[in-house]
Amino acid sequence: MKQNVFLTLGIILLFVSGCLTGSDDGKDEPKVKDKKILSFNKSRIMLIENEQYDFVLKIEPPAEENEVLLWSFVDANSTVDFTTNAVKQSSLNAMGFKEKDLTLTVTLYDSLEFAALGYLAPDYGSASMEISVRKITVNIIAEPLATYLEYRFIASSPEQDYLGLPVVYMWDFGDGEIVEGKNKSQVTHTFTSADNYQVKIELSAVIHKGDDHFYTIAKNTKTINVKPGLADDLELIISPQDTTWNTASGLTLSVETNLNRLDYPDQIKWVIDYGDGESDEYEDYLDNRTISHRYYNNGDYTLDVAIFNLATKDLLTQDSAIIHINNLQFLLATNYLNAKIAMYSVRHFGKLASDGTFTQQSEEAKHFNFGGSVNNPLVWSGNTFSTQSIYETGTQTTTVTFTGKVSDDATEIVRLEYSYDYINTDYQGKEWTRLTRFVLEKVPLTNNSAYRYSRYESGSQIGRYVSGFEDWNKIYNPSNETADYNYMDNLDWQNNTLGEPEITIEFEKQ
């Protein structure tokens, strides 16, 4: 259904001569018209509400006398038509569009045919244009700059970018300063003090033909909270400031700030340098927090925590702590030791004469285990340790002893000696003595936890740690001054036929 005209029209009408040609027999017959090419200078345009616009149409070849143009504006709900005399170049001046999407189609008709047949008349060409009518919006983007008082402001208006109209920007920063100009979509401004400011932007443009007045086409307001200089107020403290830890697990420290996200709601950048070649960086808010990190090597490290402004990258505050990584302090706190070796050897059995001559009677190859632990706690004196337990039952006395030394950084057992001494002064009228002893040197230690250090290893290579070994039993008969005697050869670490050679060492705090 056709609706009333909603456009104000300015029509430029030009006419060109048409002509009729005669036939060969001298009788006049109407010439059959050819299709013509109609075109706009643009196939799609964007307008703002109430903007005045010239729709310029070009006709090739030129329009003839008695030809008309039908202008049809079609949106989702209605169609509005206008007819004008066709000219070589016609234009329709219109304004008053409201926000919508519509299509303009212009069709060329013969005026007599159109008068007789209306919309059923044949057309001689047409052209279309898509029209988007929009309200102009503008947003304010505020970016902090080098100092906390300085900002960059950007007027972001996506629709305005398509208009092609000269636009004037007027900025009101809320502190009494106003900036206006055609090339002011981006401006910088420095406030004089921290406060809340209502920053306003207004866009204006000439939208009426023949009227040089700039009309407001968009405006917006944004509250800018200019905060005090954070670097002047912020404090950071790491605790403890000087501490000793080990390589077994992560060290945890506290980081406290005198301000939090309620005082400064924007995110900042945390940079943590652990001093061992590793660091962390992340964006987060101001608040107290804990830092955990594991150091894998003994030494002294400086842990540094710094806070930066995200926008300006300025350093706001920092603090440092000294970290001593040394396992010795924690190893010296252990009070329990278990040390064992297992290996292949041959035990020789026989008689020992009074002159010391040994006569072998048999032998036994076996995978033997030696060592263990004692009931009494370890006693440390500097880097050296010792412990001993004595067990007495009747005529029997057993003494188990550990002595040794560890390296200054607690990564190695410099020397460990184990001995098991047994004596029974009345074993069926005889004296029974026994000794088992081994010495380990340069054994690496692993820090399993703060107060646990160990070494577990198997294979022939562990023979390099054993620098001394002996094991013998003697039952002496005073009546004939002879003895039943057995002893073991040196350990054969290359032989695993009866089991793998093994070494076990454990220091613990119990």
C-alpha cells in the first residue's frame, strides 16, 4: 500500500528531445525503444538521521522526451513512490530519514505507456541503491600515559567513519578546559590533581543542504577516576628478609603491601626474579600474597619482587630478600642413620692353629647383607657424626658403631665407617669373637625432604664407594689353643649371579 510522502523533495528536471523515424514505405511507425543503462554513483550509502542527501542518477543513452522516472523507497513495512520527468542526469534531493534500512529503486518508463498502464507498463531500465540510516554513537576511550595525571582520549564512532562528512569534535574535560576542532578524534590532556572528572565528547556536522550550521550528531560522557600517584604511596615487604632453606622442596615467603585492590582497583604487573635464572611475571591486583620457589643448587640467592604500572610500565615499588640454600643445616638436625651394603662374596671355613696357620675345610658363596641402624641417636660435631649402641646379655657384649663426615654442602658423605663387634667370653667354655666392618667414601647424598637425606643405588658401579671391608668369626678353644675360624674374601661387585649389589644410606630426623 502506498503511503504519504515522508521526504522533502527538490527536483531538478531536464528534458531532451526525442524523435520518430519513418518507415521505407513512407508511413510513420513508432520506433521500438531500447533498454537504457541507469546507475547511481554509489550502490550503498549510510546516512544519519535527518541528513539531507542528493540521489544522483545517470542515464545512458540520455533520456528522451515523454520518459518518466519512478522513484521507489522500500523498507520492511512500506513503499513510497515518486515520479519525475526523466533527464540525462536526474537527481532527487531528500531529507528526514529515520533509523532504518531501505532500498531505493528507480525505473525508466515511457510517459504515455505509464499513464495508460501504470505499473504494468514495460520499463526501459532501472537502478537500485541500498540505504542504511543510523543514529551516530560515540564512545570515549581513556588511556593513562606516562604520569598518573596524563591521559590520551579517543572518540570512537564506528558509524561516523562511513559518512564522509566533516565532523567537529568538542572535548570538555570537566576541569574547565575545552578543546574543539575537526581533527580532534584523539587528544591528550593532563589533569592538575587526582579526582573524579566528567569528560564529555560532542560530535557535530553540517547535515542540511544549503545550511552551514553544524548540528550535534552524537555525544557521550565518561567518568575518569584520576588516582593519586601509586609510586608515592605503595610499599612492599618480603618476609623473612634473610633465610636458609634446602633443595628438597619449595621455599615459601610472604609478600605484604600496604595498599590493596580497594585502594587501587586496577591490575598491576608483578615481576619476581628468584636469583637463580628463573623468574615469573603476571598481571594481578594489589594484595598480600605468598611466593613459593624451589632452588636446586646450594648457594646464596637474591630474590627480588617488583610491581609495575601496567599502562606506563613504570616501576612502582620493589623489595629483596637473601636466600641461603644449604642442606647442611638440615642434615645436622637428623638423628637417625641406617647404612647397609649387599654383595657377593665367598666365606671360608676352617681351623686356625696357635701359630696363626689357617686350614680351610669348606667354603660358601653367597649374597651377603651387612650394616643396619642403632638405637641411639646420631651425635653431630660440625660436619662429623657418630653413634654407638652397646647390647649386653650375660657373657655376651655387642657393640655397633657408626662414625663419619659429610661435605660442607651436605651433598656427599666424605667417609662413613660401620663396625659390628661381638664377644662372648663363655661360649660353651670357649671364647667367641666376631667383627664386621666396612668403610664407604665419597657417596653422593640426595635431599629427599627437609630432614631426610639418602642414597639408594644398585649395580656393580657402587663398588667404587667401598674403600674397606672385613668380616670374620672365631671360636677359641683354650684347652688346645686352636680355633674354629671363618672369614670372607673381598667383595666381588661384578658378580650378580645371586643378586644385585646394593647400597642403602638414610639420614632422618625422627
